[in-house]
Amino acid sequence: MTDALIKELKDFPPVSPLSGSTLKLVAIITMTIDHFAAGIIYFMLVTWRFPEDIGFERLYQIYLVLRGIGRTAFPIYCFLLIEGLLHTHSRIRYLINLLLFAVLSELPFDLIATDTLTDPMSLDIPKLIYDNRPEIYEHQNVFLTLAIGLAACWIIEEFRRRYGVRPITFLVAVPATAGAFYLAEATNTDYGGIGVLVIMCFYFLHSIRLAALGCAFFVLSRLYLEVWAFPAFILILFYSGKRGFIGNSPARKYFFYIYYPAHLFLFFLMRTWILGMF
């Protein structure tokens, strides 16, 4: 009875129409909506630069709705991270790519995500960095969160493949998970240790998707607003296991890496122009 139930959970849902490429598109769109709200609308609110006919309260409600929509992105990225770990031909290249783009994305991320910028209308990047250096240096972008989670899962996966599900694997899994959690907290990455635990939920319960989704949602919902991430978990439920239109094309694959710092820097430029209109 138990084996039959586990098999049903593994095979659910019977029809899975969404490819990894489709999930990535959903993630990139909702992430863009979220960053537009966080990097532009937020500063319209704090500087009181917005159309008079909209008003503060209405704009604030728009801000909350857009941030709520944006919660969909992160769980999808975490889920696809584990899919990548289990299917990539080169885990070391995968990890290096995440670390490389964590470095490349840090400045655009800081210019958008630092909510206490002394002059959000300025295009003088060196001065912005200097004037806001304490806040800028203390918060790291989501690529680092993903890289830390991937590294921890990779270590555990190597032991699991060599020794199977044995005490030695468990003894490695506990400190690897705890170490990744505290490293994310210490470096103050986006989503922090909770983000790492979401990744670990998808890894440990990968073979039973319903359980993985329930665990990940419970963990993520500990963070403010993250209960609004539930559409992501519904979409992941219908993942087909296929890569989709991205295929093995390097150009398409790296587009999703490059898009993150590129759109953040574009929003930084747009913010100056939009705030200057009012």
C-alpha cells in the first residue's frame, strides 16, 4: 500500500505539459516585473515623484501587487537549479557560471536593490558606490544564493552516488546543509539561508515532487510576502521533465544568465529618467 502510494505521488500529475524552457520564461517575466517594482516604483514612492492623478496609496498598491507577482520567479529558479545539477554534463562549469555571473551582477544589483541610496536620480556610479558603500557591500545577489545551494547539493550528491543512502551520506548532508545555510546568512545573499533551504528541499525530495513542493513552499513562506509564490509551485507541479525550445543552444542558455545583470542595469538607467519626469 505504501509503495503504491509513493509511486502515485512520483507519477503525479499524469499529464505534464510545461517544459523547463517554459518555466524559465515565466521566471524571467515575473522577475522582471518584481525588479521594476523594487528598482523603480519603490523609489518613486520614497522620493514622492509620481503622477498626481495616481496618488501615493494607489501607487503603493500597484507596488505590492507587482512584488507579489514577482514572488513566482525564485522557486522556479531553485527547482530548475536542481534539474540542472542532476542532468548537466559539467557540474564544475555550472557552478563557475553561477559564480561568474554573481560577480558580474553585483553592481547592477546594488544600484537597484539598495533601498537607501543617497541619490536615486544620479547616474554617477562611482559616487553612488562611495556614498552608499556600507549598504551596497552588505547584500549579495541571487546568483550567489544559487551557487551556494548548488555547491552543497553537489557535495551531498557525490557521497550519495558513491555510498548510496547510508549513514556516511547523512553525516555529510547535515553539515553541508547547515554550512550552506550559514554561509548565505553570513554573506547576506538574496533570500539568504531560507533560499538555500528551499533549494535543499527540491534536492532531497526530488523524486517525490508533491513532497518537494510542499516542503519548499512551507520553508519559503517563512519570509515576508513569499506566500504569494504559490503560482510557481502549481506550475512546477506540471513540469514535463523536458528542456524545451532552449535545447543545447549556448546562445539561448546564456541569454538567461546575461539577462539578469542586463535588465537590472537598464532599470537603473530608466529610474533616473522616470524620476526626472516628475
